[in-house]
Amino acid sequence: MKKQLFLLSFLLLATFIGLSAQSVAKYGYLSRKAIVEALPETMVARSQLDTLRAKYEAETHYNETEFRRQFSEFLQSQKGLPEPILLKRQSDLQILMERSLAFRREAEILLKKAETDLFAPINTKVDAAIRVVGSERGYDCIIDTDAGSMPYFNPALSEDATSFVKAKLNTHR
């Protein structure tokens, strides 16, 4: 009887240890930034964004030059102008300055939107590769180390998945 109880206890303990070993979590971690920067699509998107930024900067410079020119003319001619014309030109300068500032704000918003639009397909592609690698490698989750929210991880329970995701992205070209 004691032998059977011992055997039963041993089997339960072995089963419990087996279940515990199976429940060990496996985590992957990666640098999303390193993955995105390695893609050729990123260079193309950055080039397009730089071209667009240069166009907005050129227009901003044009607006500033035009404002300076009109302001200089105003300063040179203001002494000889009647008050109604002086007030009109001051109003014109104020409107020109407000339009220039509004254009700058709009350009910043449009550049941010363009960046989001240009990088959306890249991010979608990287996300898909991360999901595939996570599934293939049997990870419970993959953590992005670029976020800075992971001050410690146990190396025995995790592995760097950056190279696996890069390899997955390179095989789908």
C-alpha cells in the first residue's frame, strides 16, 4: 500500500513538474527601430519626406522674403503716406505675416501626416513579420526594447528576435 501511495505521489509530482516546465514563458525582444532602419523602403520614404520638406521650406523662405521686402518698402515710404494708406499697408503687412505663420503651421501638420502615410506600409510590413516570427519561434510575446519600458528581462526566458525578424523581412522580397 505504501508502495502504491509512493508511486502515485511520484506520478503526481512528475506530472506537476512536467506541467510547470511546459508553462515556462518564452519572450522575444527586439529593436523595432533597427529593423525599420534596415529596410530599403525606409530610405525611399525618408527621401520622399526630405523632398517634400525642402519644398515647404522653399515656400516658407519665399513668404519671409516677400514680407521683408514689403516691410522694407513700408518703412521707407511711411513718412510720406497719409494715415488711411499707412493703416492699410500696416494691415496688409499684418495679414501677410499671419498667412506666413499659418502656412508654417499647416506645413508642419502636412509633413507629419506625410510621414505617417509614408511609414504606414513599412510599419504594417514589420508588424506582420514580427507576428510570423513570434508564432514560428513560439514566443508568448515580443517586447520592443526601443520603448525603454523594459528595464530588466531574464535572458534565460527570452531571446533577441531582431535578427529573426530582419531575416523574415529579407525572405519576402
